[in-house]
Amino acid sequence: MDKHYDLAVLGGGPGGYTAAIRAARKGLTVALVERSELGGTCLNRGCVPTKALLHTTDLYRELSKAEEIGLRIEGLSYDLSKLYARKDAVVGQLRSGVEQLLKANKVDVICGSGRIDEAGKLRVTTDEQQDAPVEARHILLATGARPAMPPIEGIDLPGVISSDELLAAPPENCRRLVIIGGGVIGVEFASAFSSLGIEVTIIEALERLLPTLDREIGQNLAMQLKRRGVTVATGAMVERMTREDGTLYCHYTAKGKAETVACDLILVATGRRSDADRFIDAGSGIRTERGGVVVNEHYQTTVPHIYAVGDLVHGGIQLAHVAAAQGVHAVGHMIGEDAGIDLDTVPACIYTDPEIAVVGMTDEQAKAAGIETVSGKYIMSGNGRTLIAQQDRGFIKILAEAGTERIIGAQLMCARATDLVNELAVAIVNRLSVVDLARTIRPHPTFGEGITEALEDVHGLATHIMPKRR
């Protein structure tokens, strides 16, 4: 490893490989160090495999209602091992694409474990060399995060697993699943496995599912899941987990009452924590706080030639597309260019059924910031495409600043929400108003017509909403 690089990247996930490719295309010599699979958590143990399973399980649930639309399917069943095999094939194809892109952009990929030593240098251990230095003018840390396993009695019992383990192999003989945590990871797995007829119980410590999002979203999702047979316990604290005669038991307290649920598997979905402590030596000069790396607005650490992006950043947003955008921004700063990305407007997507997507501010956030608002909302049960596709009731809500009517936020819970949110993110970034966005004719019949209706509802002019009583 005697080559001197312009940039060395530690971590081959979305933040790392995107930054590596951008730097290479800007003319920098780049090395990327990855100890495991390229693509990181998102591609291998997160976003992509989860969504691949959700696509299949959603389709299975739709097919189970086929007779309602005139289709007869005899003996509908599923093979969980084949569902997982298909998921693995999707992951493998995308990972191969990342490998080819790095090679085509002449990024040197080093398979090994890296760390930042006391001198702020990158050292890498491979099968051939131990603790070898990688010389680089700039270093970018993009090592991601790992599942957070809270200190609950019984957390180390067989059958108590993280999302990494649940995605690694199909669970055998699982008819009852308990999920600890009602955040994004928890509700997506609840949606997937309940669609297959597995009994699912979600236990969430706070008062609603998806507690960081708009209140209406969490409440509506709980109703949808309950209608599909999912047990939802909010305001509940897990006390311990036990195993007796091959059966797992999760003991929790909800609203002052002690409860116990028997199950075959317990998924701990209580978030992820920074991986920084695994690769930064004490004395390196890099400041961390509560396990996360502290950075400035350009993602520089307290050692100026070392940058950090993605899930390991203290107080950051743990989303793959955020890590990628931060990586591009950091590379721009290294070479004295503005990457031109608005890092404050971040769409977030949840792939339940119906899908959920949010961007910008909620009503509560705007109120806390002292911003007067106006809003428009459309219930998607009146949308033609929603009825045609047998989609569940949902909504599109758009929030604008009073006076200017500049769009500052949107919450969507409907089919294709994760695609529709892009239009509203563009509006927020470009400071468009309700009138600006309402000028566009959206085709019929589409899910996107719901955006027009929500925009028009700001002024009480939506065609497909019953008029308010006077």
C-alpha cells in the first residue's frame, strides 16, 4: 500500500462509495477500504433487502384478495426460503453494479479493516498485511452504524435477534413474532410478516407508532395494522424476556398493567448506533459525542483533513440518501467546489402498505418555530387510481407558510407516496408556493392527482372534496 492517494474512504456503503465515485470523476486518486460487502448496511442488511421482502409480501396479500376483482387463484401459498433467495438475488445484482462502477471509475478497492491511529493516519489490515498505512491527503469516514441492543434482561437469549439477523436467513417455524420498537424498522417488518399470516405484536415505549412523524400518520398506521391482525401496544415498556420449554416470552408493562406475550421470535428494532468506537483510536484528535463523530457544516471532523458522513455522525439523520448527499458535499469541500445540494430538506420514506413519505416541517414543528401556516389535505379514498388498485384509505397533506403560501412541508400516506414526495421536495427546495405548484396539470387517473387536490384545498377549491358546511 505504498501509493499516495488524494482521498481514502473508509466504508463502502452509500456515503462511502458515492463519495469515492464523485471524487474520482473530479480527477482525484481514490482508495476505498471495506471489510465486508460493498453497499454497506443499506444494500446488504437494510433498505434494499427489506423492500425486496416487502414487495413480495405486499403482492401476496393483494393476491389473497384476488377474487374481489374477478381473479381466481387456487391454493395460494408462499415459500419463505424462495422469498429470501429472491431478496438475495436483488442484493447481489445491485452489489455487483457498485463493484463495476468503482472499477470503471478507477477507484482502488482495498478489502480489509481500517482504523484511524493516534497520529490521525489511516491504517488497514488485510489478508496480506497487518496494520499497513494508507497515505492520503484527505480521509473520509463512512462506516455506518450497527443495531442498538438495549440492556434488557434476556436480550441474549436464542431467538432474540436484530434486523441484521432477521434479514440474513428466513426464520424457521415462526408463527408468532414480537417486535420491540415501533419506529421505521419495526413497522416495516410488521407489515411484511403480518401479510404472510404471521401473528405480530409491536411493543413501542412512546405513545404512538412512528413517534417522530406527524401524529396523524402514526395513528392511521396503527389502525391499518390492527385491521390486519397486528397487536399494537404503545406506551409500553419491556421488562424482560424469558425462554421456557422452547417458547419465548416477552414481559412488558402497558399503561400500568403487566402483560406477557408468547412468541417464536423477538425482533429488537430499537434503532442503530454509530460504529465510530470500533475504528478510531484514542488520541487521534477526532472528537466524538455519545458515540457519534462530531463534524462541522462541511462534514470535517476536529482533524481538518478527516471528514465523516452518514450514520456515524453525531446527531445525524440515518438515511442512505442523506449519507450519499453528505459524501458528495464533503468531496466538493475538499476540492473547493459547492456541490449545490440542499442538505436541510430531507425526504423520508417508510415502505409499509400504504406507503408513508414526509418532507420538510410538520404542523407541530412549524408551531414550535413560530411560523403561521395554512394547509390543504386530500383523503385518497376519493382518488380513482386508489380505488382501481384496491389501496387502503390514505391522505396527502401539504403545509405552507401563511401569507407567502410557500410550501414548507408535506406528509403523505398513500400508494406511491415514496415516489410522489419527490415533487414536493423539489417545491420546498426551490421555495415554490401553493399557486406555483398548482399550475401543473397532473394526468388522470393517477395517484399524483391527490397533490392537486391537496393544493387546491388550501383555498377551499378542491373538486373532489365535499364542501364544508356553512
